[in-house]
Amino acid sequence: MCGIIGVVSANNVSETLFNGLSNLEYRGYDSVGMCFIKNGKLTVRKGVGKLEEVHRKVNFLKLKGSIGLGHCRWSTHGGVTENNAHPHVDCRKRIGVVHNGIIENYSELKEMLIKKGHRFYSQTDTEVIAHLIEDNLKNGKIEDAVRNALKKMEGSYALGILFAGSPGKLIAARNESPLVVGIGDNENFIASDVPSILSRTNKIIYLEDGEMAVLTKNEAKTFDLDGKEKKKKVHEINWNAEAAQKSGYKHFMLKEIYEQPRAIADTLNGRLENNHVVFEEEFGLTDGFLKSIKRIVILACGTSWHAGLIGEFMLEELAKIPAEVEYASEFRYRHALLGKDTLVIAITQSGETADTMAALKEAKKYGVKTLAVCNVIGSSITRISDGVIYTRAGPEIGVASTKAFTTQLAVLYLFTILLAKLRKTLNEKQIKDMINGIRKIPLQLQSVLDEDNEILKCAELYYNKQNSLYLGRGVNFPIALEGALKLKEVSYIHAEGYPAAEMKHGPIALIDKSMPVMFIAPHDIFTYKKVLGNIEEVKARGGIIIAVATAGDTEIPKKAKHTIFIPKTLYTLSSILSVVPLQLLAYHIADRLGRDIDKPRNLAKSVVVE
């Protein structure tokens, strides 16, 4: 997965490309490059490393041209070398291509092109595209050459293409990889995501699979692969560019952790009326259908999968609907048993996750209704779903998801209230209590963030430990999984999340006096006493006990070495509060270790390849 930006303008575009790549670097930072057309010639500069590292060598801002492409790479085909960095060019160095995705039949295409005399300099699938366009170029008609090349390609792509023979045209195309068109003032853009161009325009066209766009400085036209023009709606985005900047925080991850009270308030805004949950028009599912469903299947990956596990608990406990959570990456490789009375929910921050997209498309073959829980307006998954609930978290730039996760939980909670009310599984008082509980969450989250001292102390004491366990029960077992994932992602410390009761079925063998064990143990009538017993088991073996507990708890501080308190709330809402100390602990440990927190090694924000 990679980041793409392209600009065609009346002015020099090097600074616009540089700033856009700075905002896209979360998508890939193995290598970076730019290409420009000036005086009928294509100029390419690229190198291995992050944007600033390569910039120090080649000085991107000195390059001149009123049309250009930029690319930051997360390698999939070919190692991290300068030859494999984008942009790639054809034999005559007149066509420049940047690409996000995977061309599945590139080997066959490459073999065919070599036989025709084309010379290759990289091990990437992308270079094939430049040569394939060159091979189809007749009479200088670059649009026809691109269109014919696309018809021969199999796989996923978001493409930006320049041709020295058409110095005022920027061509884009997409299939199963994200790409948007931005409409500016005497300039137009392509980009992998909206925030990268928000400082220049908030007018966006979303390209669909199988579409190609031709941009000049004055217009942007969209076509299908047969050359037929398509009229596209221009969307106005209400985020601002400042929302995608650090705003004084050391890292985006820390900023986004501290944005969670505001993000959840935005998630709730306008959706709670009296004793009712009301979603926007995009929700798309009727009361009649919601009353009739007999089963819910949730598809997700990574952190969103953990949100799905908590959603499963809520739906079964409160709405009394059988629910199951599937790894989207595995769902499509077996025969799913889906009926017309099943609702399939896809949870995704970006709306572009390739595995979740593929799983959702597979589910739709069965004729089921689908619902997306997503943060990014107009993203691919939201456009193929029957309904959407937007989480409204705002741009999330840090690779390790934080506010996207808690807003997903808030949305699933609201959806559960709606179902419980429609299906009469809870009475009016219970519904009212649930609504009152979620209304308090933003202020309660703020109080957790204000008490960071104990978390900082733990980070200072245990940042050099190589292993840790995270344990929880019931609705907080997925929080143990999420806490362990956060630590792994940003600090590179090995951590495992388990149901607390499963500890004695194997992991207890790991516990000794050097092992930190994090218990997620808010006070409730369901699991609290059992968790106390699990804490005793770890204490007896000398483990270092760190616990998240409810304010006022007097038992856990007697047993734990460190206790981090969260406010009292409903059992089903405790997970939203419990995860925040774990996010902060992972952040502070990673910061103490000097990790590249917003861009952890081997990871990228949106996994748009399978």
C-alpha cells in the first residue's frame, strides 16, 4: 500500500506535492519519489527512505513544473531499493506512473513486453504499467493507450500517469484501491485520501472501480474504460486541513488519544433524541427489516475486529440477536451460510481495507443486507453497502488506531439501543439508562486522560520488559486483545491478550517476577469476583500486576502493584473507558523507547492489498 498525489496547475507544483506527501506518508515510508513535466521532458527524482531523508539528497522543492506526481511506498513487489521506488517510466522515459495496489498478472505481461523489446529496471509490478501504456501508444493519444492497457491488467490499482507528449494532462484510474479527484481554483488534484489535499481544496470527486479521470488545470472529466464520459457528483468535505495536523502534540497518536472525548461527542451529536436513537439518511435500513433479522455477521480486521467482538457482546446481551465476528481476511475462503434474514456489518476506519472489501463483496453475493460502520465519507466500502453509520472521528493519521476504535464502539452501542428498542428486548427505563450512560462518556473519558501520572510511572518502570500479558473477561476481554495489539504495534514489545480464565490453560507458565500482567478489571456483577481470583493466581507467581479498575475500588489496589482508575459506568460501556489507559501506556512506552510511533515499522495505515 502506498500514497499517491498528483497536481496539474497554472503554477509550480513541487511544494504542493511535497506537502501532500507529508500528509500521505502514513501510508508508506520505504521510499519516496516525484516526477514532473517541464519543456516537454519528464524529470524523475526518487530515493530510499522517508520523505525528509530523500529530500535532503535530491531537494524536491527545487524541481520545477506545473504538473507532477508524488508517491510514498510500502513495498509489496520487489525490495526496498531506489530502482523499485516510484515513479516508474517507460523505455523512452516519456511516461511516468505511480501506483498503489497489486497487478496480479504482471509476470505474464512483463514476459510479453520483454519479448517485444521492452527493457525493465525494477522488480516491481508497477513498471509493467508504464511499458504496457507505451506499447499501446499510437498517434500520441495517451488516453486511448491508458484505457487499452487497463483492459489487459488484472488486480487492484490506483494510478497517476503523466505523458511528456501531453504536458497539460494528468490521468488517473482506479480499481479496488482508493483514489479521489480534487477540484481546485485553476488547478486540479488526484490523491489517495482527502486529508492530503484539504489545504488546497475541499471539493472532491470519488472515483469508482473501472473509472478513469483526465485532468487539466481547468477541468476534470471521468470516463469508463470504453471511453464514455460519466457525470460525477462533487462532494464538499467539512473537515479542515488543521484537523489533520499535530496541533502541538509530539505525535499524531497522542493527539488522537486526547481527541477521543470530542470524537465521541461528535459521534453522538444529533443521534440521541429524547429516548430514541436516530441515524441519518445514509443508514438505509428500515425498521421492518431490523425487526425481522435473525442473525448478524460482523466482518473486520485488526482493531476493528476487536470492536466487532464488543459489538457481538452488546447485540447478544441487549438486543438478543445471535451475532458472530469473522476475520474478513478468512471469510471469503470458505462457504458462508448467509440467509436473507442475516445482516452483515463491515467495520473499517478507512473504508478501503482490501480484505474487508473482498469479504463484503462475497457476502453480497448471497443477497444479504449490508451495513458499513466507517469513518471516511464516500470511501469504497460505504459506496457498496446498503447502509452506512459514520463514526465521525475525523482524520486519523497515526497508524495505530485509537479514536477510530472508541467511536466504532459508540456507534455499535447506539445501534444496539436502536435494535433493542425496535425488538422490545429492553424496557423504556433500561433504554433511558443506556442513553444517559453514553451521554456521560465524553466527560468521563476526559477525566481518564487527566489522570495520566500512574500510566507514565508504569511506562518508566517497565519500558524495558520484553513480554507482557493482557487479561480481561466478558466485554473487556477484547480490550485485553486491543491493549496487547497497541503495545506490539508501536513499541515492538511482545504482548498477548487472553480471556483471564484461559491464563491457567497455558500462559500461566510464562509468569514470573519480570512479567508485567495487565488486568482490565472494572467492577461489575458479572466477572469482577472471578477476575480477583485471576489476579491472586498471578500474584502468587510473582507477576507484576497492573490493573484498570473502577474509581472507589478498594480490593484491587491491595493486590495490584499499580492501579489505574476509570469512572463508574454501565458494564457495556466500560470497554470505552478501559481502553484509553492501555492506549496511553503503549504510547508512553514506545516514546520512552524512541520508536517512530506514527509510522511503526512494517505497518501502514490502510491495508489496501490482500
